[in-house]
Amino acid sequence: MSLKLALFEIKEVLRNQQIGASEEEFIHELETKNNLKAGSLVWYFNHLMMMNVYGEELSEQAHESSKKINRKWTKNEIDFMFHYINDRQQEEWGINITEILDEIAKLLNRGYQSVNYKYYTIIKSKDEKQNESFEGVQFTTINQKDLPVLSAQIIADIPAQTQVNQTIAAPKDDDLLDILSGLITNVQKLPGLNLNELLRSLYQLTNMALQNQHASQEIESMKSKVNSEKLALQDSLVKKEQQLMLEKKRNDELQKEVAKLAMEITSFNQLGDAAKIQNLKSYNQRLNYIIDGFGLVLQVGS
């Protein structure tokens, strides 16, 4: 997947106004080319289009006034920055935040220092608000000697399950809806936790787990296929070697029989004409005996 390449291509196309007749078709082709989930680029496309229009308006104002216009950060740019950081970190684990901020600066047509300062300013502000919320919580303690003895004895007699039910109803182990409901309620009560971000992170982790499982299954399948092909090649090699040895043996035997025929022919040619006529019958019998004993001689003769 390459969200970075897809967004830079969208920016270039918007800048040159080369989208064509159908925006949906353009986005779908871009998602397919970069192996992105269907619909994942729609949000970015709309935001980049709005920022492109806003940038053109600022350029026209600067041209008309011949003065440099102080470009303030818009909510659209801030949303884009944090949305892109979250997606890039999920897409490429371990990526440096500096690299992501540099990509954002190029996508937003801003300087890197401006993006860097805005990002860390917002992060610092969020941390201060979170610390203030924790500082506002006060805990009161009671000395042990001030505890009423009778009340403590009564509470001790109450079964543990009853006490739990009076505070938070513990969901049953097999009731998924109760578990999810309790999780949502608890997260909403805890400061500094964002339920949407928590669930999105869990969802991304399960997606990665499924992808790893699928990749592992594909690797095992490839290993099995390779092993099968290896065994088939080994079996074929053994058969070829056996066939080669058989052919070599038959060739050696054939050479011996051909040598016998050559000797008979040489001996017959050395005879005189009268001797040839006299021994022609026995000569033919010997030739037939050799040929019948090894049929491949017939193939040589032909």
C-alpha cells in the first residue's frame, strides 16, 4: 500500500485540473493502483480539493494586493494533518514523525517549520488539558480510627458478588453485548481515552493479524508446492538415469554384435570367388544367427 504516492498524485492532478469526466472512476483507479482499501481516498480527495481552491483564492488576493498574505491554519488543514499522520503510522510501522511532517508540508504547500510548530503546539495543548483534568480530581482519605466499627462489620458480612453488583454490573463471560457495553461505558468515564481511536486501533491490529495469518498460509502452501515439484523432479531424474543406463547397456551389446558382423563380412570378403560360392550358405546362416540373437542389428542394417 502507498497512501503517500496516491495523495501526491491527487495533488498533482488537482493542480493541473486533469481529473477527467468522472472523479469516482479516478479515485477508484488510484486506490486499485496503490493497493488501498476501496473508499479510503474519498476523504483525502475532498480535503485536498478544498485546500486547492483555498490556495487559489489566496494567490489571487496576493496578486491583486501585491502584498504577502499571512496564511492562517484552517480546521481543514489541521484535520488533514492528524488524519494523515494516523493513517501513515498504521500503514508503515516505525516511520519517523519527521518524515511524515515533511510529507504533510509538501501536500499542504507549507514550510516544514510551520507544520512542525503547529503539530507540536497542538500536542502540547492537549497534554496540558489532560493534566488539568487529572489535577482537578481530588481524593479524600479517612484515618482507620475514624471508621465506624459497626458499619465495617456489616459491609464485611455482605457477599462479594453483591458488592460488585452495587458498583458495576460484571458482564457474563459469554455475553458479548454486555462486555462491549461495559467497555464503552468505562472508556467514556476515563479521562484522556478516545473510544473511537481505541476501537480503530483494535480494528487495525485485527486486520494486521488476519493479513499475517493469510500470508503465513500462502507461505506454507508455496512450501508444499515447491516440495511436491522437487519430489517430482527427483523421480523424473531417477527415471532418466535408469533409462540412460539401459540405453548404454543396449548400445554396448549392439556394438559387440556389429563387431561380429564386421568380422564375418571381412572373413567372407577375403575368400576367393570359388570359396565364396562354396561357403555362401553357411555364411548366410551365421549372419542370420547373429541378427536373430540381437534384433537391433536389423535396425542398423536398414
